[in-house]
Amino acid sequence: MKDIRGFLIDLDGVLYVGGKAIKGAQESIDLLKDRKYAFRFVSNTTRTCRNTIAGQLSSLGFDIPVEYIFTPPLAAVAWLKNAGKHRCYLLTTGDVYRDFEHEGFCNPGTIIDFVIIGDAGDRLTYDNLNTAFRHVMNGAEMIALEKDRYWMAPGGLSLSAGPFVQALEFATGKTATIVGKPSKTFFDLALQDMGLRADQAAMIGDDILTDIGGALSIGMQGILVRTGKYRKDAVVNTGVKPSRVIDSIAQLRDIL
Ligand SMILES: [Mg+2]
């Protein structure tokens, strides 16, 4: 791929699926290293903090430095720092709160500046969604860590944060700011870290909308893999045209 000097690589569905590494994925990362390409990992995973993700990747046999991993909670923290406010209601699950606590952002009480909503799994109860709804009605802004429709869990396709974000938007009449993929600010964080412009980089992902559509909209190239949540009919329906389509990240060597 002429003029491409770096890659942003999605994690779930690209490096691994349902807790299993994709064959040849680490070899493709090694190849990028050998050929002096820059690369970073941009995941819309919002169930775990950056350090935990690095540990999980390591247990799957990947050799990836923690500082190469970019997730929506990190983008949200950067966004909050910019806004200068820090009273958050976190509608998230797992240990993702650590990314916020680490920076001094937490749940301080009843007055809330931001409702932050991610893929909160079983925490997306009526009570918790209703609390978030009331905070927004009282003036809090909504930040969506991602607004994906679904993801591929070990047991099958599963609801992501998107349907719940949309429910809150419907109820409040307000629009959430999306800080994960496909927002430009998120891609920019990782591009800046590589020191590259959008037109010098390609995104490798399994989500036609958030990975490929997002990348194309800011002037990056988009390489779709036929692993993870890839479904041929879903791709056709979106009308988004990837720059390249490959069977899996193992085929990256054929298009470099
Ligand atoms: Mg993915």
C-alpha cells in the first residue's frame, strides 16, 4: 500500500475472537515491526482498563506494549481534562473505572457534570439507566465511550453500548458525544502518538461502520478483515467501501 507508513489495528475480531488468538496475527505484527511501519491498537472495548487489556493480550501470546493500546476511556479522560470538569457518573463495568480514578475522575455524589456510558453489560439495569437519565435531565452531558450496535462475544453476537446510548438520547432529547471509534478525536489520539497524518495511515478492523467508515471519513485507508463480527450482507447494506478486504490479519503481508 503506497504512501502508508502506519497502521491502527482493532483488537477484538482482528487479533482475537471469542478469547482465541487469530492464527498468524502476531506474525503480522512482527512483520510490521521488521519493515519499520508504525502501529498502534485502537479498541472500542469499554469493559476493561488499558492495563488489563495488555495482560489479556499477553496471556493470548501477544507481545504488545501497554502504551500502544488506545481505548475510549482514555479518550474520555483526555476530553474531561480539556473540559475542566470532573464530576462523573460512570455507567461502565469491569475495571474500566481505573482509567478514570487514575486521573482523579470518579463518582463524587449527586451533582454530576458528565454521564459516561460504555458497554456496561449486566450493569445496564433499569435503575442505573434511570439514574443516568435523571442526571442528564438535570443538566449533565452524555459521553458515549462507543456507540457500536453489537460485538462478537464468546456466546454469539451481543448488544454493545449503542442501543443503550440511543435509548438515553431518545428519552432526553439530547445527543451524546462519542469519544471512541468512529470519532475523529479518538483516531487523532493514536495518529498523533505515531506522528503520522491520516493520509499516511490505514485502519485494520472487522466493523464496517466504526472501523472502516470512521477511518475513511477522516482520510485514512480502511482494511476490512473477514473475521470477528464480519458479515457480508451487513457490509453491503452500509454502502461503505473498504480500501481493501482480506480474509484475516494474517493476509496483511500480501498487501503491504
Ligand atoms: Mg472489532
